[in-house]
Amino acid sequence: MTVVAAIDCGTNSTRVLVTDESHAPIERLMRITRLGQGVDASGALSPVAIERTVEVLREFRGVMDRFGATKVRVSATSAVRDAANRDEFLDAAEAVIGTRPEVLSGLDEGRLGFSGATAELDARDGPFLVVDIGGGSTELSLGTTEAETVCSLEMGCVRLTEKFLRHDPPRPEELRDALDDVRDRLEDAVVELPQLRDGRRMVGVAGTVTTVAAVEMGLQEYDRDRIHHFWLTRAAAEDVFRTLATEDRAARLGNPGLEEARADVIVGGCVALVAVLRFFGFDGCLVSEADILDGMAATLL
């Protein structure tokens, strides 16, 4: 039996999926590494962020070896795309994993995320607008059985937080400026790609969306099976946003479902989520735990 691994080195988190021909996860792990910390302002990856991420890759190398993974695909996304010193990270990651990470374009990231998020969905419910809110970028991918239209926007939970949300809790004018920035980017996107408005159902993937779902459900412990394909209404997303945006970090941590490492950037992620829901007029989104990792793993099998 062929066992494969997919690793995604994102702006905020680093994740691994180990699976086989059945496509059922053998192991799925996520670590907050904040690889993209400060990249928007400095244009470079910090040595501390690189070492944090490489240390997690060492852990993941051990996971791959334990389960006998014979093929691996490693991706790097927004933070590494934007960094002038990307080779410092790519060299260090390759030395640990044995495979050099692919620096995915935003379009490739969107296509792989769409493939993973929609694999289990009924095509009759499409076309789907898959919204992948990452740390540094957000991908919008439209299609039914495959992504036919994809765009990548420079907005994500880390980027929006570092650029706009300078106080804790954020001031109303900071939230307004962040929401306006997202809306402006969405308006530009649909001018260039008007078909993005053709989605019948929004599918939300990545940590912001799954965290908002977990907070809405009040999960004391993270439960992937309960979160996967949970219907998150727009009203619920707005309610979670209002709650988290008016609390400081310490108070935010009192919300079941919010992990400590995400508490300082979740409001920025909520800005992106509610702005997308408002802009496209969706009454909610289907939360998917299947995403770019699943899409990458499928290419190896």
C-alpha cells in the first residue's frame, strides 16, 4: 500500500497530512508557526520564524517516517512568495524533509484548495465558490467539478492584523479600515472576473473558518468530524466577529473553540470572512476541513 504525505508551509500555520489509496487520513497535524510574521512590512522572513517552522518540519519528518510515507509534496505559499530571502527557508526545509518546497502561485494554491474542498460534494449543488482565508492571502476559486476561475488576493488573518489592527481590542476605525480594504479588493476582483459572482454555495476552508465554526459550536475540544461540513450561517459568523472584536486577547481566550496561538490574529481573519459573506450576499458557508493538503495528496496517489 502506498502511503503519501502532503505538507503545507503557510503564513500562519504549518500542516501535514499522511494518507494512502483510501484517501482516509492516517495522520493530520497542524502547528502555528507564523512563518510570515512581519513579511508584509519587511519583505523578508525573519530568522526566528524560519527556525520555528523548520523545527516543526523536523517533527513532521518523523511522522512521515513512522507511517512509512514514500512520496511527499511540500508547498510554500503567500509568505514565501513575498519574501526576498525565500531561499534561506527553502534550503533549510529541503535539508530536513528531503524535498524542496514548491512555491505555489496564488492560482495554483486556489486550484489545489478547490480540488480538496469539493471532492466530497455533490456537483448538483454547484457551482461552488471556495474561499481559502490564509495568513497572508485569500484565494477565491469558482467551479463545479474543477476550478474554472481563480484569483488570489493579498489579504489574510496575519496580513490584515499587522496592517490595520494595532490595538487590543481593535479600535472601531481600525476594523472599518480593514473591512474597507477587503471590500475594495473584492470589488477589483469581480471587475476583472465577474463570473466570481456565479457561485451558488460558498465553501470556507482553512483555520479562520474552522475556528469561527468551533467558537460558534462552543467546542471545548477541537472535533474535526463535527466541524467538517458544518453549516456556518452569516448571522453566526457576524456574531462571533462582534464578540471577538470587542474583547482583548485575554478575554478572547475564554471562548471555547479558540486556540491560544490563533487568538491574536483571529479578528483579522473574521474581517475577511464576514466581508466576503457580505460582498457576495451569501447567507452562510459550508465549512470544509478538506483543503489544499487533500488536493496535494491526491496528486501523489
